[in-house]
Amino acid sequence: MNPRSIPWQHHFIAVGMFVLAISAPPVRAADPAPMPIFDAHLHYNWEPAPYYPLEKVLTLFRQQNITGILATSRPNDGTRALYEARPKELWVVPFIRPYRVRGDIQTWMDDPSIQDLIETEYKRGYYVGIGEFHLSGKAAATKWVKRTVDFAVEKNLYLHAHADDEALEILFAHNPKARIVWAHTGFSTAPEKLAVYLERYPALWCELSYRHGITSGGKLTAEWKQLFERYPDRFLLGSDTWVNERWDSYAGTMSDYRSWLAQLPRDAAEKIAFRNADRLFRRPGDDRTATPTVDASSNVKARK
């Protein structure tokens, strides 16, 4: 066809399409998924009903790329609901909480009926640990606490202890074979003392929710960066959803973790974020969500 015979309107349309094509911004690749996190301090309390229904909780975990949780609740109904839902995309590690009501926090260490609760709940056959429980100072020295520790050792269970330094030492004195996840890492125990504990107690792992002093102005402090790089196998992350506000701020909690994880070498960051939990809690035959494969461009560009 003779080009002169093509209507001028067609030339105008063709030129316009060409201009749009060269001026349009390039198609942007999807943002990489954030680094996976195992939440090692999750409460799904039923008092008398959960703050978020189960489906909303599972949706939140998907949105935040939470691949596993250390699940506890008061009473244990919430933990059972999470575990027995068998969510395909979430690995639920259930712990027995030695509380029926909030008041048990103050009395469980002297209450023989709590040991009955623990042993009865254990018969369900799927629990991996006991806790979170609260202990301060010599309150940890009772015969019922010792019985709980010995029961955990006998049944190959972890203990999840919200304890001060003195109570932590008493727990290990009860039975040196105890394996303890230390909730909040003592809140404010000095990093140099933490290093002493990590050397003294090879079966101690430190969970970091509400932990004071890790960052300053958004940057890892020198002492915590050194601690993480020296003991990357000994730390876990947690949300501690003990009140409803912690559910509302869940996304921010995980964002804060990923911010300082990005300041660590990738290997250390991945261990703290999820690989340590996989190594500690996975048991033979546990097929719930294998350890995720992390693309090198994921997370928040963790330092090589």
C-alpha cells in the first residue's frame, strides 16, 4: 500500500503509541519477600475468646512472612486451636502453659494442681515445651518448680522461662540438663553477663521480645552486634502478644526486627530470624513448613 494513501489520523495514532512506549516507566519487578521469621514468643490467649479470630491471625502471619510460631495461651485452648488447625503455611510449635487464669502467674510455683495440669496436657502427645511461666528470684526454688524442670528433662521438653537472673540460675541448678528459652533475655541483663551465661549454659537460648538496649537510633549497638556475631546460634525473635495492643502493633514489631537484622551478616541474621528455631524444635516426622529457602535479594538486604 502506498504510504501516501494512509489517512493522517493513523499516522497520528502510530506516533502517539510510539511516544507512550518510550516514555512509559519500565515494569518494576515485584519486591522481594521480607526475611522469614519464626515467632518464638506467641500468646493466643482465650479469656474467654481470642482478640483476633483464628483466620485473621493466620492471615496476619502470611502477610508478615511468619513461617513458624512457638505457641502458648492462657488457658491452653488457644494453643490447641492453632496446632489442631494444621495450617499448611505455618509451623506451630506448641508449649504447655502452666496457667488456667491470669492469677496463676503469681501462684503456680507453689500449686501442686499445676503439675497435674502439665502432665495431663502433655498426654495429648504433641507438645514440645512448657511455658511461658514467670519466676522471680527465690520463687524458683520451690519443690514444684523443680518437679516441672525434672519433668521437662525426663520428657525431652524445653522450658520457656520469664525469669530474672537469679531465677534462671536456680532453674539450671534444679537440673543441669534443662533446656531453657529465656523470655526477654532478662529484659536488661548486661550483654557482658549474657556472654557469661551463654558460655556457662550451653542449653540456654535467648528470646528477644521487649529486650532493652539492642539498638540506639535504629542502629545496632556495638555490644549487641558483637554478641550476635559471636553467638548467632543462641538467639530467637518473639512478639509477646500478651495484650491486644501487641496484635495491633505486630507488623511494626517484625519490621523493627528486620531493620536491625539487616545490619548483621546474612548467615547470622537468618539463624536468629528462623534457622535456630528450626534446628531446636523440629522433630522427626514433623512436616509442617520446611525451612524456607531465602533468596539473596530478600529481607531488607542483609549485609553480606
